[in-house]
Amino acid sequence: MNVYFRSLFNKLGIDGAIIYTILSRVFQAGGGILSIVVIARYLTKVEQGYYFTFGSILAIQIFFELGLSNIITQFVAHETAHLEWNGNAELTGSEKSKSRLSSLLHFCVKWFFVVGFLLIVILIITGYIFFNKYSKGNEIVSWQMPWVILSACTGCSLIVSPILAFLEGLGKVKEVAKIRLYQYICQIILLLIFLVAGFKLLASPLAVTITLVIPPLWILITYKKDLLLFIWKQTGKWKINYRIEIFPFQWRIALSWISGYFIFQLFNPVLFATEGPVVAGQMGMTLAGLNGVLSISLSWINTKVPLFSSLIAKKDYEELDTVFNRTLKQASLICGVALVFFIIVVYGLQVLKVPLGNRFLPFLPTLLLCITTFINQFISALATYLRCHKQEPFLVQSIIVGIVTAASTFGFGHLFGLMGIVIGYCSIICFISLIWSWIIFKTKKAEWH
């Protein structure tokens, strides 16, 4: 039996890092399903709208992170390719690579500390303006304190994120995925407890606040602290020049990620403002399930970023393509099966008139969003492959698609409501984003290799 499972895992490309990442996503998805049931039981439809719109506005952090965490992982992996491990907490080899790693770590800590603080201030102000303006006419909801706490936690989480990205670039993908798994489990359990206990919109902020300390505590009590201190002290004459090396790559990534906000996160705030928190809550609930599917399938791709970057640094393009093609097929299979299961469950709940079913969008918009989720999984994989070359060829495409999607969301949302938003979004992803992404992938791959 063990031999059978090992063979199956090999065919599906499942390794230790993927197992922990998948478990994190599974627990997150499973917890999401439980939280959906509990939210439907302990939050009103209006409160549900606030709950999911919180998440969409908090995603403004993209404008502050500017894709740097992802870049850190790739840069660290490129430098680590020229080093060897001496135990768990030391690296030997090129003094130049060690010095450059150290300079990158110094830069990350300083950059994210400042940016995290600015994010907290701007989130609090933005949330107060938005919810004060569009919450009139709805039932009285105590959203102020939850919003302040969530904003503070989001900023603090941003400060910690580059350290985890740095460790992933060092090849500690499995360990980082493992600690994130523990964090997700604790957060989900606490969220459910607080919801049942009647904390309403305070449930999520309290759960996030408590579990926020898990990654820093994990670093402090394990050899990761010694490893980071070792790298911190390896300062030398070689430094990674932010202006010359990182910024030309980052601003392209940043614009692509910012465009992603207008592609993926604009629905809830627009629906909240135009059709009210109930419809926004249905959209949020549906997207929560679909994003869970997407995150699980992309675990196959994202856990391979250090490997892709290392193979590119060594110019081993044949092995790179072999690993990527196999991984993409595995991710697409998982995504397709999960989406079919999701649409069957949601449709079944609605046909059987189970109360939980009316917390999701109707069948047709849900089906269209499932289609776009599968396509977005494919596009994200292609983009990750190319970005591991420390290039961002999707800049113009991301900006154009973001602008068109935002215009579609505002325009069709105003004219045709929910269906206008969903049909416009699905059409853009299927007929513009997908075709353009494939052309970019084939062109740049041939050019760079």
C-alpha cells in the first residue's frame, strides 16, 4: 500500500513542500467551508457582506508590497545556487553570493518595516471613508473596531512576509509551508470559536491577531534565527543594488500585481456600493471557494519557484521545461477536478433549497467564474515560469487587462448589475488575457532560451 501511494504521489508530483502547502490550502478550504456554514448561522446577510468586503479592501496591500516578496524568493534562489550548506545554519562557497544575500536581507527588513506602518495608516483611513459612505440605509453593524484591528494585523503581517519569502528562496519551502499550515489551522479554529461565541465581525480580527505571532515565534525558537543571523553578518563589498537590479524588475511586477487588484478584488466593493452588502456577500462567498481551489492547484507551481530559479541560474533549460510541463499538467488536473466538484456542490445546495445555498451566487454566474478560475490558473503558471527569469514580460498585458476589467466592472455593473460584471469579466479573461498570455509565453521563451 505504501508503494502504491508513493507511486501515485510521484505521478502527481507531490513532494514534502507540496504536501504541507496543499494541507494548508485544504485546511483553509475545509475551514472555509465550515466558516461558510457558521457565517450563515451567526452573521446576517448584511454582516456577511461586510465580512467579505473587508478582505477585498485589505487586498490594497498589493499596492504596498509591490510584488517584492515574490522577487525576494527568486533573487535569493539565484544566489543560493552558487552556495552549499554547512549544517542547517551556515552557507559556504562564493563570498560574493553570501555578501549579496546579506545585503538583500538588510534591505528587506528596512523596506517592509516602513511600508507596513504606512499600510496600517492608509487602510484605516480608506476603510472608514468607504464604509461610512456606503453603509447608510443598512442595518446597524459594528464594523469600526474590527476594521482597525484587521488593518493593524495586515500591516504587521506584511512586515513578516519578506522573511518567510527569504527562507523559501534558501530552499526552506517545506518548512515555511509547514509553519503556515499550523498558522492556518489555529486561525480557522479560533475563527470558528469566536463566531460561535457571538463575536460577530470581531471574530476574524481576534483570530488573526492571535495567530500572527506564530511565524516570528517559529523563527526565534528554531535554527532559522541562527541562519538569518549568519546571513545578516555576511556583509561585504558586494551588494545587490536596488535601483539597478531590483527596481527595473519590481516596478513591472508591481504594476502587474496592482492590475491584478482591479481584475480580482474590485467586484465586492463595487457590488457593495451598487447592489448592497447582501449581493457583495454572495460574491465574496463564491470567490472564497474558488480562490481556495486556485490556491490549492497553484501550490504545485509556487513551491517550484526556487527550483525553477535555480535551473535558470544554471541555464539548464531542458530540465526546467521538463519539470514545468509536468507540474503544469498536474496543477491543471487538480484544478479542473476541484472546480467540477465545487459547482456540483453549490448547484446541489440551491436545487435542494438548503439555506446555505442562497449565500452563494446563482448557478450561471458561478459557472462562469469557475471557467475564469481554471484559465487564471493556467495564466498564473505561465507568468511564474517567465518571472523566474527575473523578468516581467506581462507588464503591458496586465495593465491593459486590469484597465479593461475595471471599466467593465464599473460600466456593466452599473448597467446590468451582477450578470454584467461576471459576463464582462469572463469574456475578457477568455478572449483577451488567455490568448495574449500564450503569445507572450511562447515568444519570450524562444527569445530567452
